Amino acid sequence: MLGNEDYTEGCKSVGVWPAELDPGRMTPLKFWEFDHFFTCPVIGMCLTFSEQKQLLKKVNVSLKKKSAFDIHEMLVASSKTENRLSRRVDALLDRKFGREAASLRELGQYEFMAHWRSCCDAGDCAGALWAAGTRPDLPEECRREIFGAVHMAMHMSAKQKGKLKQRLTRQEETIGELRRDLGEAVRARREQQKENDRLARMNDELQAALAAAENARDKVAGELAGLKGRQQMAERERENRRLTAELDAMSGKIREGQRQRASLEEQNNRLSTELDRQKEANARLNAEAQRIIRDAFAVNRCDPSCPSFDLCQKRVLIVGGITRMESLYRQFIEGSGGVFEYHDGYMKKGVKQLENRLRRADVVLCPVSCNSHAACSLVKNLGKKHNKPVHMLANSSLTTVSQAICAS
């Protein structure tokens, strides 16, 4: 940051004093009249990605197969001359920030720099950056301070990044444990439901058998009343006792089945409650993991506003790994300013495709725990053949991948 004395010396270097300037009579610079080191930060910080694409569409530029860097590069390149695209960029930024920039241009240079520092501290400096670019009176020291503040805002300390990675690793482990617990609870609930259904069917069968036995008993009782001979009466009585014993046994089975069913229903309800709690915990932890990923990307992002953006676009190829984690690999690498490529590690009809991807990669990562010995050997040989750095990883976790990328 410039102090008052530095600022005064900067004004002296251009032959003016702050009090001698009349900002109200200054003509704002157009986008194509900016200092070259302002154009990249202005495009990156003052325009959203959707606005950048819309500007190119309006001048009939096809966006097919254009990366975010390609779009950013075309907009920055347009600032070299006055043309259809640079005029549209200037008009859009003037609509967005013109009123704010006009009021800031009325400030003296000292007051303007004080306002700029305040905006940087608050994390909202897009309008002030546009105002700085359009001011023709800012000395070189002031412009250098503004550019330096924008540049350094995109960096973070290694300690903070390490803490975020550790938190992310712990969250991933916890989520994995909860997912396993959830799967076991679901399986247990399904087994209990099957047993509950079996007992319900058994209960229905026993109820039907009981009804049939009662009908048979009633029939025997009716026949007993009409029997005249003692022998026939004795036989009917024995049959009645046998049926009564069967009926009592069936009644006991029904009561036991009802007790088992009640116990299983109680257990099923308890498992349902536990399953709901685990689902809620899993959802919370998933949300926390996503928030940590976003925080990690936000504090370690090299985006299009960086003057060295083209140096940060490393192409990272991951061979093998856990396929369902491909989206997490992509989030981490692209969120860190890299270009992500993936090969599943299967060699059948895929050797040529693997070689093509490895040849254009800057860094190659190959987890040995998720690839065959033949695949690992092929990756090593291709790396030597094309002189590419190959990192053989012990496992495919996001933490191991991020450590390998940082080390490269």
C-alpha cells in the first residue's frame, strides 16, 4: 500500500499535485485505452463468465470447444484496438459500473486510493477497479498498488490450504463410515421386513386353520348330539378331544406368532428411526464436505484475473482411480486452475487412447491400488517415452491426489 508521502511522490513524478487536478473535467479512458496490465483483471473480476460468453455471441464468435481461458484470452486481446468486441465490453462495463465510476472519478487521487483500499478490505472492488482503469490521471505508483492488490488477493497461505485438506479428509472418512452404517441398516431393515412378512403369512395360515378346526369341531359336536349308540358316542368324543387338543396347539402357535410379530414390528420401527437419523447425518456431512471443497477452491483459485493465468493451466491426467470419484477429481483440479483428463485404466482397446492423452498431459497420476500391474508398467513406459512426469500413488484418495499435484 502507498502511504501519504509515497502517494505525493507519485503525483510529483507525473508533474501534478492532488489539489491541482480537476477530476470532473477528465475524459474517462475507454476499454481499449487501458494500461495493458489492467485489462486482464478487469475482464476476470468485473465480468461474469456468462457475460463473457454473451459478449462473444453478440459479435458472432462461435463458443464451440472454447475453454474458459480461450474466452478470457479473446476478450483481453480485443482491448488492443477499438473494434466491435472492445466497444461492447466497454459499453457493458459502463452500464454495470458507470454510475459508481463517475462518482469515484470526482474524488481526488488520495481520496480515491483510500476508497480503493477500503473496497479491497471489504472484498468488493469490481466497481473501484473499473473506475481506476478509466482514470487517466492515476500515477504509475497508484496503478502498481492496485494491480498488486488484485494479484495478491488470489493467493493463500500453504498452512490454511493444509488445514482445509485435513478437514476434507476427515469429512470424507466420516462420510464413508456413515455410508457403510447406512447400508448395513438398510440391509437389516430389509431382512426384518422379510421376516415380518413371513410371520404375517404364517399368521393368516394359522387363522384359516383355526377357523377350519372350529368348523370341524362344531360339526363333530352336532353329530355327537344325534348319536344314539355308546360306541359311536365314545368315538366322537375321542375325535372331539383330538380336535380340541389340535385347536389348543394352533391357538398357542397363533399367540406365539403374534408375540413374534409384535416384537419384529417394534424392532422394525426402531431401525426405521435409526435409518432416518443416519440419512440426516449423511446429508449434513455431505453438505459440509461440499462446503469445504468450495472453501478450498475459493482460497486457492488461480482464475482468469491472474496475469500468470496461462502458466497455471496444467493438464493433469489421472489413470485409473475410483470411477465414482471422477467428479471430485474434476472439481479439485479444475477448481485449482488446472485442466482435468481421465482414463479408466482398462487396457483393452485403450492403449492408443491412453498414449494420446498422456502425450498432451503436463502431469500424470497413477494410483497403483486401482490399476493392474500391466497398466502401471505401461504408464511408466509411456511417461519415459514422452518425457512426462509420472507419479505412482499409493491410493486414489482425494488427499493423495492433491498432495501429488502440489508436489509437482
